[in-house]
Amino acid sequence: MGSPFGSASPRNVFKGARGPMFPLTTIRDDVRIHCMVLERLGVRQVCMAVGHSMGGMHALEWAFQGDFVRSIVPVAATGAQSAWGIAWAEAQRQSIFSDKDYQDGWYSQHRPPIRGLRAAGMCALLTRRSKSAVEGSRYPSLGTSLGTELAYGNTSNNGSPSGKMFPVPSSDTHKDSDSFARQFDANCYIALTRKMDTHDVGRGRSINESVQDALATIQQPALVIGVTSDILHPIQEQHELAESIPNGRLCIIESSDGHDAVLSSAAPYLNKAILEFRQEVLPDIVYD
């Protein structure tokens, strides 16, 4: 819930709660609704819950559905959103709030806060990459026009070298964020980031609401996958997941492409790890 492409969001009339009045929803709410849909469809069991990032949070919550779920694979995820992750999300929300077109959430669909959403998207993109991934494309080809990807120092008498080339963020970052801003919705973006802020598998599941105590009750086999260069959910968070889940194991993917590496350069390694895990824990559904 909350996505502009989902069943209920700030863009829909959901019991009159549209726009900024859309209620806060959690990862746990999503899983409960997904379960209701599957039961309505007659699905008796989920063999494997796999998800990346926010989807990985969902995969962890699926584990608390008991025998309904046989195994889980959380990828680049965490048991509870960290202060670091929440801080990045708040910076993105503030980018949207600062756009005068936001209008406290009551903006016109004909004039949405594109600039704020674009800035939020650029900020989010950086968290999903890595320093080396960004550095790898910082020097554009010599054919690039001045002002697009290159900035030159001005000639001066203060001792600074003249004509020096300074690397600036790639125009790909601008293109990606511009495309994102025109396809997404600001209130939905705010709703989804707040949803992730609330993620905590320990909430309400033990006396002290310990994440580790909650993870210790998971009975399903779990393959926890992390990326070495992930700055949004650092590899230490996946170590903690694998160590806390009784039947958990850790798969570390070596990549310099950051949080979203498994969606691009590291995708073959992700597929291989999941297939091998499936063959081991779900031999009854493996087909030649």
C-alpha cells in the first residue's frame, strides 16, 4: 500500500483519506494483506519469499506467517530500519516539502512538485549506488558538451590553475531522477519512505521488542544475501540477520556497485545463489 501503482495510495480515494491524509501503513500491513489475497485465491503455501531492499523487509515479515511460508530470501535488507536509513529518507522527504508546488500535500496533479521529487530521487539514487560506482563514470568522453558533464575553472590571478577540468555528477543521474519524478507521485513517495521507517520485526513480538529475539523465532530456512559495497544497508546488517535466524545462512556478493548491484551487474550471482538454495531446501519442487 502507498505505491501509485498499488491497490491503495494517496492518489486513490481510500475511505476519503487521499493525499497527505492517507494513513501510515507498515511492511507488516502489506504482508497481512498479501496473505488475505493469496488465501482468497486458494493458495495453500508459499514455497519461497524473495525480496530486495523493501522487498527484503517483506520477506522477513513473511517468515512470521508460520507454516504458510517454507523459506525466505531477504536481499540487501535489515531486521529494523536504522537511524542511518531513516535520516536518508527524511532528507528525501524534506526535498519534497521544500518545493513550493508541494502545497502541504494538496498539490494539483497538473502541477506536482516535480523539482522536489527529482531532488529526492537523486538523493535516493546515491544511497543505492556506491562511491566507486559513481567515481567510475565521473570522467565523461571528450565529446561531451561543456555544461552537461564538464565544468571548467575560470582563469584568475589567485594562483588557481586556469582551464582545469573538475568532475561533476553524471548527467545519467539527472536523467534517471527526471524520469522517476515524472512517473511517480510525491505523496506516495512520502508514504513509502515512512513505511520503511517503521520496519521493525521486533515490534510487539517480545517483552523487550528485541529484533534478535524476534529473528530467533523464525523456523524457516533463510538465505540472507548482502552486497559488500552497500551503503544503505551495510553488510554488517546482513551478518546480524544470518546470525540471529536459527536456520539462516549468509551469502555475500562481492560488488562495487552498491545496494542495487543485484539488479544489474551482480544479478547472475544472485540468481545462482537462490537456485542453489532452492535445490537444497525445496527439493520437492525442483524440476530439470
